[in-house]
Amino acid sequence: MLQVGSYGAAADADRTQASLALLGFESHVQRTTLEGKVFNRVRIGPISDLDAANRTQRQLRAAGYDPLLMQVPK
């Protein structure tokens, strides 16, 4: 899975998700609360193939994002 961003404001996450859609990436927003703070995480995946995940990460970096590659527990 790639995490493209994490935002306190849902509107910021929605904007990132829309920008990714314009680039052809399907993403989702995961809302979570940690230590009383709300985070809206914009994520792509899960991506089962590591090569595909790395390729997507490079494409996102070329588009100006700094995605974090994350392993999803099974």
C-alpha cells in the first residue's frame, strides 16, 4: 500500500484524492483517530506486487508527491 498523505482536515484529503484521480490513480481516504487527533490518510492499494508498488511510487514522486510504501498485515 502507498500512503500519499495524511491530513487533519478532511477537505485536504479530498483535494489530494481528486488530484490523484486526475492523474489516473484510484485512492481511498482512511479516517482514524490517534491520541485524540483525527487523521485523514490518502492511500492507494493494496498493491500485491512489489515491483508495481515501486513503479507507482516513482510515478507519484514524478507528480510531486512523496508517498510512503507500507506493508499491510495479512
